[in-house]
Amino acid sequence: MKLLDRIERHLKDTHMSATRFGRRAVGDPRFVLDLRMGRRPRRRTLERVEAYLASVSPGRQSHQ
């Protein structure tokens, strides 16, 4: 599954806004919006997103 698809699933499952996710995962509130527009993140950014997704359980509300 592509990164954006995984992020979109996480947003749906947690009812989190795209800007909140970007701010929490990589410190960039436009991150998801930019991905939707075709942004290709650097390897280090991908690692940060992967680490963030691994740190939260699906449906866990405390990360909103």
C-alpha cells in the first residue's frame, strides 16, 4: 500500500485532520495536502512518518 493510502486510512480511522497529522508526524501542517498534490518526500521524512504510524495504534484517540 502506498504511503498516502496508509495516511488516508489512518486519517479516516482516527478522525484526524490532514493538518494535524502533518504537524504531529513531521512538523509540517501542509504535509498531507502537499502529498495529495504530488509531493515526493525525502527518505528522512518517510522514516519519520513510518515511525509515527508505528507509534500509534489504529483507532487510538489520544493522538488527535
